[in-house]
Amino acid sequence: MTDYKSDLEIARLADKQKITNLAKERLSIDSDSLIPYGHYKAKLDSDYIKSNESKPEGKLILVTAMTPTTAGEGKTTTSVGLTDGLNHIGKNAMVALREPSLGPCFGMKGGAAGGGYAQVVPMEDINLHFTGDFHAITSAHMLLSAMVDNHIYWNLEPNIDSRRVSWRRVVDMNDRALRTITSSLGGIANGFSREDGFDITVASEVMAILCLSKDFDDLTNRLGKIIVGYTRDLKPIFCNDIKADGAMAVLLKDALQPNLVQTLENNPAFIHGGPFANIAHGCNTVIATKTALKLADYVVTEAGFGADLGAEKFLNIKCRKSGLSPSCAVVVATVRALKLHGNVDPKKLSEENLKAVEDGLPNLIRHLENLAKFGLPTVVALNRFPTDTEDEIKKVIEVCNSFNVEAILAEHWAKGGEGAANLAEKVVNIVENNKDKLKFLYEDNDSPQKKIEIISKEIYRASNVSFSQQAFKKLNEISSMGYDRFPVCMAKTQYSFSTDPSQKCAPIDHEINIREVRLSAGAEFIVAIAGDVMTMPGLPKKPAAYEVKIGDDGKIQGLF
């Protein structure tokens, strides 16, 4: 198409409102309650947030998706498009999303601010350093790392056994070389050498704490409860034992305040926090979501990757801990992704193939079945691509209808809010008529092992769950320490219901092996690492960073 424009080009053509004007006109927020970061982004002051606590809340809409593929499903794009669609039909709506990580931005995935005519802006800022939240989280995490090793170096009380340090380091970049390292080399002056390693910042417990905290005091308290290691007689040592929690909280003070930006259609958006859903809990901050609910009648939020990961954790962890309860779930699907789950040749995605669509539909249906277990009414947003044929679209709609779920064709990528108007009308109808109460998949008093087994069998359809000796030992340790009531955060490949990313569509009767268990005592959940998933991703053979540069006109190129 000769008139094709990239996401970046579309974003640059946006007629943005100054953030102070948008806040005043759309949200009745005075400039005194904003902390501007330039003309088009600002943080919302914590005192203003507290002043709104008694206001009634709007309705929450969760956007999730089928199992992701290399074709891309457009979950963020749909979240933004639906928000614009709701405003287009006359509703007062805003969106609350996560911040993109630099790792995937320069790796394989690229930017994460939506796409086409359904984006949040300023797109370049959001995808890069934004307001510095991720840098603050990385700095707070690394301060604790430095203080742990300093505590060991000076042999301070309580004595940390250097063989039993559980606190790893982080950086917001994909760097496989840092997964396992040896630190403190170079002699006596540099401390005691030990095995160490890095995770990506989005997998940091500090990130999870920031996203789950209800206010600054809660943040500080949670930071203090982080377990950094153990004594020689296996007693846990906490962050507040080595007096790092106060300084960490100071570094996170500004980062805790939500970031206000806008969509291409000048609708308000919070972009705040950014854990991955395959290795963390995959949701934006509780503070941003709850604040949005005080400011709008309808709030659209997104959970990362497929519903088996992001939505499951949103419901079992974020909603359980915060009291949030969505009134509707929107499952994003594409004809292209269904074809890939139907084992079509990726080079032939543009060709009509009804059989491949039909063969891939069990993946979508399973996600719908899973969401029904939470008592959550659901609609499918069929995110349209130019190569989709009418017969392929008709096939998806017919199959969804046979499972009593309506599939709505959504064209927000090409048409913005107008293209999501039908989806918005359907969502409003569901939200306003939903009387069901959210159900959790497991009980607080279920053992951690039982919680893992329930998720694996009910959501992933595994026939067996196995645990490494190390994982079993850690589960017993968690029980002995009294943390049994914590929810479970599964870390698993996002590309399959199984732990094998090559098993597409809807595999059954597979085994989930839990190779490692980590306790996040501050975030108040238990991480169960399944299969070969890594908490520090690597770059692909041809990283997206190859294409990112400053052009002759002084503008960024290659950021998509």
C-alpha cells in the first residue's frame, strides 16, 4: 500500500494535547496535582490520589489474549482501541497499561505502545526511558544487592551465609551472558567470591512490590520483608535486617506515582509498572488501576501474554491482593495467530486457509473455557488484519457462537476508536448486566504444591505435575516459615499451554515440571519456575536494535 505509515510515523503525526490541559479538561485535575515530564507526560501526585479514595469506582475491563505467536495478536493495540471505542460511543473511559521494557524493545518484540491508529503517545518516550521508573526500580534493587555483599564483607549481624544468598541482580536488558556469573573476584579487598546472576528488571521482586503496593507505607513495609539470604543455621535474613528498605523506598518514591499520557484520540491513559507475565505477574500497578477507576466510568487494563499466564495471575494474584474485580474479559484473537496454531506455513499466512483456522481454534476455545472457571463473562475481539478473508472471519465467529461467546470484528488498528465501536457497545452491554461474582481458582489455605497442581491441571491441562528435589525442598521450607497462604506466580513459556514452546494449539496430557521455586516474601507470592523458561531473556540472532538509530533529520528510526 502506497499510503502505509509505520506506527512511529502515525505517532509523530498525532495532534497531542498538552498533558496539563488534558488532565484538566478530561479528568478535572489541576496542574498543581501533576508533576510534568515535558509537555506530554506527567506523574500524578500521591496526595491527589489519597484525596480521591472516597470516590465511587467505575467498571473494570480486562483485556487478555489467546496464546501468543510470532504473528502478533495486538493485545495492547486492542486495549487502546477499545478505550478509544468506548469514548467514541460517548462513554467516559481511560486505559491503564504497563510500561514497556527496554529488553524486548531492542530484542525481538519491539515497542509496546499499541499500533496503527490505536496507540498511546508520546510513543518514543514510552518505549524508551519514559519517566525513569524502570531505572529507579533497577537502582533500588541493585542498592540492596550492594548492601547484601557489603554486609557479608564486614561480617555484620545477622551473619549472611555467602553460600545462601538468594538475592540476585537485575538489569533492564536482554543479556544471556549475565544469567549466571561469579562476583567479587579480584582478591580480599573485593569481598568473598560467590556464584551470582542477573534477572531482567521486570522480573525483579522490587518491580512486583511496586506494582502490588497500595501506597508508600505499604511499599516500604513490603521492601523490608524481602528475603535476601539465610544464616548458616537456615534462618531467613530480611531486607530490613540489613537496613536497606528505607533508602530503597526513597529511590522509588517518585516511581510509585502513576504516569499520565494519552491515546492518539486524546483519551487519558496511565502507563505504570511493567512485570512480564511469563516470569512475573504481568499486570500494571494497583495504584494506577485503582486511581483510574476513581477517574473514569470504564477502565480498560491488560494482562500480559495469553490468558493462561497474564489473566490467571491478574485474577489469582492482583485481584486477590487488591480487591479489584473485572466486570468483563476481552480475549484478543487474530486469524493469523489461529492459522499458526493450526500449523500453517508461516510464509503462507496471507493465503486463505479455513482448515488451518479451524485447527487452531481449540487454542482460543480453551482460553474461553479457562476464563469461565473464574465466573468472568467474556467476549472475543477479532483483531482484523488486511489479509483476513470474509470466510475466515465468519468461521471464527461461528465457532465462538457455538461456545456461547460472541466474537466481534475489531478494526481499531486501521480506524481507531470508530473501528472498535461495535466491540465497545458489546463490552458495555456485558459490563452493565454482569451480576456474577469473581471466583478464584484456589483457596488461600491450599498448600503451595496444591495451588501449583490446580493451575497446571485446570489451566494448562497437564496430566501430571512433577517437582525437582530442589523445588520440593523449597516448598517445604516455605511451609515451615509460614508462607503457605501466598498465591502462586507461575513462570513458564508463553508460547504453549505446556512447557514446550513447540507444542501449539491446545495440548493435553503433558507434564509440568517445576524445576525451581522462589519465595517473594515482600511481593507476597511464590514463584514456581516450570520447564526451561529463563528469568533473563537473550537477544535473537537479529535483534530489533539493528534497526534503531538516529536519522539524518535527527529523529529516531526503527522503533516499531
